[in-house]
Amino acid sequence: MQQLDQLRNNIQTCFLGNRQAIDKVIICLLARGHVLIEDVPGVGKTTLAVSLAKSLDCSLARIQLTPDMLPSDVLGVTVWDQQQGEFNFKPGPIFNNIVLADEVNRTTPRTQSALLEAMNEAQVSIDGVTRKLKEPFIVIATQNPFEFEGTYFLPESQLDRFLMRLQLGYPSPEDEARILTLDPSRNALQHLSPVLTATELVELQRLVEGVQIDPALNEYIVAIAAATRTNDQLQIGVSPRGTLALVRAARATAMLHDRDYVVPDDIISNVIPVFAHRVLSRTYMHDADGVAAHRIMQQILETVPSPV
């Protein structure tokens, strides 16, 4: 699809690393899902997030999360207007189409939990009033590995709200040489123009919902989820919310490859980024970098037969 090719190419002018990661964040965008990008500092987490946001003609807010940040700093606050004699609501940065939450695991659990309703329901409740968020709405969060000083564990309920959890890795020597030459975060990123409007994005998201998935593929997804619930190495398996997320990701992947139907590879390629952060290993209660979960999910993929 030409629009998605333009979006991918636009992002690639700034983010010169993992091409697969670019496709994954676009899949999250099409599937109306939020994405958590995790890796060591300096590998381009924020560059990828900002280049995606700037490629869309949508309202954008960037939140640098810190230990002293309060929930009201994210959601907004009601203040008294002496001139009008009434309370007025001043919306926080969450009331934007694209919300970049930098270093989400550096803020306190109280502020992290403030994002829960917004990410799951596309609405927030403040002072007893429920307020709808804009459409489209996506949270792109970045975080450093947990062994870094000053980080907090994201609770399982928070992780479950992210459609995918991605690791970028280090760029290849060729890409790193291009980064040194072009310095895209200082040059190309400053002049990046949008290639997709909010209206066009919403229409693409609606088209994704119409992508066909064969009943046999639904059964395959259920079989993978069931295998996580009975696996001896896992204490907690994938919930029905996780299986729904995998269906959405598979449909979005099909559209990204210009198809109106899902094939097994659309599912297989998304199982680890969609499922691995939703399971809990018995051996590693805090599997910070997800290594154990990735290994177990790969084993499950190899044992559950995929339909032809």
C-alpha cells in the first residue's frame, strides 16, 4: 500500500537502525495498539518514536517521565477560575493523538497507573468526570533496562496494555557508519514532514478491522495461548486480551504487506513481541529483559503446529 510505503520510507530517513522495528511500530499504529520500546540508552528509541510521530499530521505530546511526576501532570487538573466563579479543566498531555512517554519506568507506580485507563479505554476519569481522548490515540513509551539505577518495575497490568514490547538492539556497522555521517537526530529529524493525516490513519485502522482471518488461524492462536497456560516453565499464561491483541497485530501485518487476508506468517512473526511480555516465568519472577520469556515462547512456537 502506497501510503504505508511512504510512512516507512519517511521514518527510515531518520531512524537508520532496525528495519523490522519500524514495521512493528507501524503495525501497532494500524492495530490501534500502544508500543513499549526497551533497550539501553543511545540506540535510537526516542528517534524512532519521534520520527513516527512527526510522520503523522496529528497532535503530539512528549512527556519526560521523572520520579517526582504526579498523575495530574499526565492527565490534567481542575482549577478554580475566580473571574468566572467556576472550576475549569486544564487537559494534560494525554489529550493528544500521539503521546511519547520517555523513560516510563523512571516514574513512580502511582503515575504509571494513571496511564492504565487511558491506554485501555481511550478515556480518563478525573474528579468523577469521564473524558474521551482524541482519535487516533497511541502511546509510544520508551524505557531503559531494569538493572539501570532509578528504574521501577512496570506492573503486569501496565505491561498488558501495550500491544507490543520491542527491543531495538545495536545498529549494524554499515548503519552506524551512516549515523556518524548523517547524524539524523540532529538533521533529518528536524525537517521531517508528515505523510499521513489523522483522517487517513483512522480510515486505515478501520480497513484493518475488515482484514479476513480464517477460522483455522483463530484456532492456531488459541492453541498457542493454551500452550502458555499449561507450560511448566510459566506461572502465568496469555489472557484472552493477549489473543485479541495477536489477531489485531496479524491483521495489521497483512495490510502492511498489501493483503486483505491473514496468513500463518502474520501470526508467527508477532507472537514474541505480542505475547512474551504477557507471560510470567516461574524461574525468573522479574524477567526484566524478557530473555526467558522469549526463549519459552520460541519453544512453544516450535511445538504448536501451524495450519497449512
